[in-house]
Amino acid sequence: MFRLYHRPMAGRPVRAAWILEEAGAPFEIVRLSMDETRADDHLERHPLGRVPVLEDDDGVLYESAAVCLHIADSLPEAGLIPPLGSHERGLVYQWVLFAMTEIEPAFLPLLPNRTTEPAAADAARALLRERLAVLERALEGRTFLVGDDVTVADVVVGSLAADIVGLGHGDGFPAIAAWVERLEARPARARAVAAAGIPAAA
């Protein structure tokens, strides 16, 4: 049994819930208030008081991409990550890291709760579109990002792309839009969003 610590309206824990749902793994969501994430017991789980945190019998793990990769590794029978040492597995690592290091930093300044100078927002928007163009080319003619079925790469990159498209920053990228639509139609995605109790665009 996995335990997933989550704060209402936080989008990143949905990635972990989604991969758990895709894997068919039993899990419990523990919802924390903002104050509870700053309490000593949660700071022992995550020294910065953030979510998600995954807990199992072996201990705790944080950073949403690491959590998702770990879940896929822990449940190989679910087929959510290609075999160790394969080129396809390398592609999964590539896309998960691309999401975290290239797409997300360009997108964060454009979130509605951020106050960004117009020039900085324009620069972030241009950078984001450059990154999305890379993803668009990779998805052209494909159903999923790596291989012929959903993988942890689709979950991590797709959850971020869903936010981007949902906030109106995906115009002009039809392959991304179609991919996000397919991913959001997956029952596991819908169950994860419902379990987390946040809007479907997160």
C-alpha cells in the first residue's frame, strides 16, 4: 500500500496518483492543509514542506518525477516503463527530464498566481513555445510519446502539457492538443483527478 501526501489545488501530486491508477496499485491519499505541510511531521517527510510525498514500508520519497519513475519501476508488470537498458527506457528518462528542466521552468512564470513583468512574461512565453515545438515534432504521427502504449513519460509530460493547454498556451500545437485530449480521456487520469479532488485541468 502506498500513501500519497497531497495539498488541495496542488497539481503535481496528480501525476503520482495518475501513475498509481495506471498501475492498478492500491494507495491512500492524505490531504494536508498549507499549515500542515509546514508542521514538523511533514517537514520530516519533505524538508521544504512540499507535496507530493510518497510513503511506503521502505520510507518516503519526494519530487513528483522521481515518485512517478519509482512507481513504474516498482510495478513492472504494469508495463509503464520499458526494460532497463533499452533505448525506449532512455527515451522515457529523456522526456521526463525534458519536462522538468525545459518545459516547466518556462511555464511557471505564466501561471495565473505569478506576478511577472510584461517583458519577462513575453520571454517566458517565447521560451515555452520553443520547448513545445520540440514536443510537437516528437508527437507527430504518434499516439503516445514513447512506444505503442502509455508510459510514465506520458504521465509526467502529459500532466504538465494538460496544464499548459488548459491555460491557453497550447495554441498552434495540434499534435500536443490531440495527445492531451487522449490522455485526459483515460479512466486512470479521471480517477486520479477525482481522488486528488482538484479540477481536471491540473
